[in-house]
Amino acid sequence: MSDNQYDNYSGSGGSLPGAGVMPQDLAAEKSILSAMLLSQEVLQECLVALNEDDFYLYSHKAIFRAMNELFDRGQVVDPVSLADHLRSTGNLDKVGGMAYILDLNTNSFSLASWQHHVEILHRDATLRAIIDASSKITALAFDAPEDTKEVVDTAENLLLGVTNREIGDSYSTLTEVMGDLYTELGEMCQNPDGTLGVSTGYPGIDACLQGLRPGQMVVIGARPGVGKTSFALNLAVNAAAAGASVAFFSLEMSKTEIAQRLLSAQAKIPLSAIRGAKIKDDQWGTILDATRDLSQLDILIDDTPGTTVTEIRAKARRMLKDKPKGMVMVDYLQLLSPPSGGHRADSRATEVSEMSRGIKIMAKDLEVPVIALSQLNRQVTDRKGQRPQLSDLRESGSIEQDADIVILLDRSMTEEEAARDDRPDMNVTEFIIAKNRSGPLNIVPLMFLPGSTKFVEVDTRHGD
């Protein structure tokens, strides 16, 4: 890039009288653009964390804007596509031509430190905003109007604008919070059978949890083969049928396998018959009805393997954008990959703990409940009674601490096991609420229909 390009920026001024140039770090800006071009994960995260004003150089602003526009259109962001888009807007030569774009694509070292460089850009952008506000306040003071209150008021608004940009308006007054709660309670009283959050579709479970609330991290754990994925899909269908938009991230099963399970549960036709295409003539009508019903549900499925919490958060933000009620499901936690950039944890348990905290942050950031499935340690099968406990969460780390709700599914796997007094009856799955920050602990019995992988609640309220 030529020297004169560094003078081509948009801001309030290229230098300050007696104080040098405006705060900037062009190397950090360039490094971030390189990381965005090299990694889809970094691209999505930076498009959320940054905006054009965080870049000082005009050419870097233009490149960032072009990447954002390509991503919003669902187009791949690579050097050729980026250069073509910049050419179509008349900006390719202004940013240094194809040579500069290709140069960005070679800096693999940028992937190791992009998070720190984001902080640098935020810092310098904030300092520039302070300088800009200060210069405007100085100009107002020199005008010396008769009403100094107007100057003070304008100065406060200018500085508040900088403060809000730096730390955001994350607080609410107690008056606002209580008002929202009062309104919510009023709506609930008009609909006594409703829930405060996303409905699970199981009355006994909703009575304990009062629905799945925005910002909650819900962990569902079970031994292999008990049916945690089947239960999660049942839950997704029930939530969508109740009006929620569900973003389902499957790291284990393909979209086709998920569709087969959904169809089996909805049509009540054995999964083996659907997988083996052994459909009887009189079943096609049922399959057609089930397919039509499922197609009307707002369930979005992503089966990208080896994804990270960062990628899921970026994808889910776009999948659930402008949706009034949403929910994210991750199947399952131990299959998530650690972040591709930055340091590596010293153990798998530490990595899982970091991902667990990331899921909790995602739930609060997106303001939706996030359901994360988790495996249990195999030692549960060696314990007398074999009822799962919180400590059985595999590589638990901070999972138990981060989760607002922990559900443990327990089911007898054989007739011999079911015959024991300390084990659930055959095909009965115990929905164990082992942790519940906002309500009681309980055990809700569910009947598991193995042929169609469907769970139905056992009615135990005859005596009420």
C-alpha cells in the first residue's frame, strides 16, 4: 500500500494541533481483515463485534463494509468474491487493488491474536470519538452563547454518546424491571395454562420449570442410548408448535437422520421402516400429513461438524433475528470444537468448561434459552441404583455451575434392569430435574415409545 493511502481516511481530522496523529493502529486493522478473510468463524464474530467506525483507514472501512455486505447476502467471502464486490462498487482501486486483497489472504499469523486486535480497534475508536466530541465542545464554548446551560447540555450528550458506545446501556432501572414483570404477570393471568417462557409441551415439566426462559442455559444429560437426542427433537417440535423459532445445531447426526427421526415421531411409524424405506401402502397418507405438519414448524437445522460456540452464536443470531421467541439447541456439548484462534487449554475438561461458559454467555447475549445436550460418565452404570447425578456430567468442569437447569434422563435399558425395584419400569424415562435455579427439583415420568422415538408424559394426576 502506498504512503498516500494512509491519508485517505474519514474522521474529524488527520492530526491534532501539537499532539500528532489521531489514535490508530493500521497494523491491527489489517491483521483483523486478514483473519476475517481466512476464517469464517472470525469473520462472523468480527461482523458482530465491530463496525466501520472502528477502522481508521478509509480503505479498511471499505473492505470491512464489503465483507459485511457479502455475508448478509449469503455469499462466500474469499479474495476473488471480495475483489469482485469492491470492483462493482468502484472501490477496488481505492483500497489498493487485487494485490492488497491477496496480501491480506496470506497473513495466517493474524488468526492467533485477532481478539486482542479487536480490543485495540475498540480502544482507538473510543479515543477518536472522545477527541471528536472534545473538539465540538471546544467550538461551542468559544462561540460563548449567553445560555451556558445549552452548552453544558450539548456537551453532556456528546460525552454520553461516547460512553454509551464504549460500555453500552446494559442497565435497567428497578422501575423498568418491575414494570416489565407486572405486564408479564398480567398476560400470564389472562392465560393460566400458559408459561413464562418457551413451552416444552409437557405439562408436568412446564409446571416445574415455568417454560424455558430467555438467557437460561439448560443442560440435558443421559447415558448413551437413553434417548437424549430423541427427547431434544421432541422438545424442538413441541416448542415450535407453541410458536417458538428453534435453531437446532447437530454435531452428531446429519440433517437427513434428524428429518427421519422427526417424521417417525410425528407419524408414529417405526424409525426402522422410514430408514429402510419399508412404507406400507396405507401409511403414505399418514406420512404426507406428518410431513405437511412438520414443514409448517419454524425449525432451522445446521449439521456442520466440528463447529465452535463462537460459530453457533454468530449463526444463531442471524437464524433467530427478528423472531419474537427463539430457542437454540446444541447436540451435543462434548462434540463442540475449541476456538480456532488464541490459546489452547491444557486439558479437555478445561476446554469443555470454557465452551460451557461460552454457551451461558450466548444465552444471555441472544436472550433465548439454549439447550445443550451432554453425555454422562460411564461410571453411572457401575453404581448401585444407577440413577444419574450431577457429578456424572462428563468432563463437567463448570457445566453444573454455569447451567441454570440440569435435566438428567434415566431409563432401564433391559427387561432385567427394569425388573429391579430401584430402576424405572420398562419404556419409562425419568425426567430428573437435578438443578433448577428458579424452581423446585422434581422427577417427571415420561413414556418412551422406542419404535417412533417419541416421548409422552405419563398422567399421574388422576387423584388431584
